[in-house]
Amino acid sequence: MTGENFAATGQLLGTVVAVQANFYRVHLDEQDGEMREIREMREQDPPHLPHPPLLLCTRRTRLKKIGQQVMVGDRVVVEEPDWAGGRGAIADVLPRQSELDRPAIANVNQILLVFAVADPPLEPYQLSRFLIKAESTGLDVLLCLNKSDLISQQEQQQVSDRLLDWGYKPIFISVKDGINTDQAARYLSNKITVIAGPSGVGKSSLINSLIDSAKLRVGEVSGKLARGRHTTRHIELFELPNGGMLADTPGFNQPDMDCIPEELIHYFPEARKRLAVASCRFSDCLHRDEPECAVRGDWERYEHYLEFLSDAIARQTQLHQQADPESTMKLKSKGKGQSQYEPKLESKKYRRISRKTQLQDLQELYRDEE
């Protein structure tokens, strides 16, 4: 059932903006029929209801029994609202348009990657890793480069030209000086956006500049490590003044390379451009040393691709070993009809040589001496 169908029935609809323990903070839609009555109550003197209304909700036992998880970003149906106490219960979860595992958030439209051009310095390898992770979600990717006031116009142009070759047109901003933050805000209007990037680049500062009510903690950059200190502790959606929501997520320094090796090349825009006009000889080409490869060649991030490919292959091998315990485990009887898997030991490294083998080795030694 769609959101419009729910709205037509007069039920309360809302968006989960935060999850803490077994409680869910739900931002209710203003256009629902019951919400019109609430607005009238809010206009009474004195006003006693928050604007916009937020309810702290629990999840119905029925949803728990069927294994229905409630995530930040979920569109939900709320029942039995207690307006005085600010409480309610989530009765149903609407179908999700998109879903991310890390961070765990639903119905996202785009990813806003925030990096700094200085303090800490821009690291191409780290930026590339974040871009690949963002591309693997299938969502639109918007790249903002903060602290642009710390570099010259000539340096900005050099960075811009380099990233254009990668397939991205960055927005240079300065939260401190208010440069181009309004331009970035226009891209966020009426969308649910996840903001991501390494610590210390100004993500929390950007959110605070766009949303006055956010008031997030802001960390400083470590002088010794040239890295930022992590300040975000949980996922939370903030309502933007011009519509849409922005999700602040716990920072992570190196996103996992959890994509399928064969799909990795498609997360590089410059490689996709090559494959659009040519094709490799082999359909399962990994673009390393295969003959007649359309991708392998002189492009800057090719070395990044090879490193990420190695990580993806290693992870896939590990997953296959975990899925097939016989490859690394042995089934050992524990008595009384019970058994369990235990790690296999390397015979040359751990196992004691049998007496039979020792006698055979001695006999061979005596023969050699004779």
C-alpha cells in the first residue's frame, strides 16, 4: 500500500528520524487529516504542541514477530498518539524505495560526500575509496570540498580539473566564510540526503550552517595525525528549511570494499566512459593483465582500481571460506552423540609426526648410510 492510500484512510504517517534502543523518533506529516486538527489546537492560546510534531514511538509486537525492522528514514504508520505525552506506536512500515546497510538508513535519494581541500589535506586515495563506496549504492553522488578559503583560486582550478577527469564536478565551499553553502543547499532541497566523509572535514559544521536547530558537536583536527576527531555517535535525520532531510552518520575513515570484484570497474565513471565505446575480449575480464582489455591503460585512478580489486577479491575469498566450513574446519566428535566444527590445523606446523613415519624416516636414513 502506498503512502497516498494510507493518507486517504486518515491514518497518521511520518518519517523515522532517529532510533535509540527500542524507541523511534517519528516526524509526522503535516498534511494528514488528523494533523489539521492538531494545527488548530496548536494555534490555541497558549500553544502547547511542538512544531513540527515529533512523537517518541515503540514498535508493535506484530512487527517484531514478523521480523520487520524499523530504520531511520522509514515511512511509517503511527497509531494511538498520546499528544500530551508525545508518545505513539508504529503499526506498519511502508515499502522502501532504497536501503543502505552502512549506514543503516532507508529511502535515501543521494549521498553528499564532504572532504576538505586542506586541514586535513585532500588525499586522492581516500577520496577515491569513499567515491567507490558511494557509487556502489546506486544513488546520486554530490561532492563538496570544504575549507576552500585555505587554498588559492589556481589551486582550486587544479583540483577541479583533476576531479573532472575522474568524472565529478565538485562544489567548493567554505562553511567558515559561508562560501557556496547556499549552492550546496539547493541540491539538497526536497530530498533525503546522507552526508558522509572522513572526520574533521566539517560535516557537522556544514549541517549546523544549513539547519539552525541541529546544534551538532564540532571536533577539531589533530595536529599530530592531521585527522579529525569523530563527533557523530548515531544516525539522525534533520529537516532542511526548504524541504528535504539531511542525515548525519557516524564517521568512518576507510569504507569497506564489499562489492563484487566483477562489478567494481563500473563504479569508476572514467572506466564506464571507456566501456561505453569499446568492450573487452572476455566477458569476465577483471582488467588486470587480460589481452584486448578496453579499460586497462593510462588513466589516473587505474592503480586505485587494482588495489581495490585486490581488497574485493580477498573479501570474496574470505566469505566463500566462511560459507563452506569444510574448507577450513573439521567435524570432530565430542562424545554422547555430539559433534562440532573445529579449525583445521596445518599438519606441517602443528601436528606431531606419527611413530610410523618416524620409523620410516629412520629406515631410509640407515639405507643411505649403508
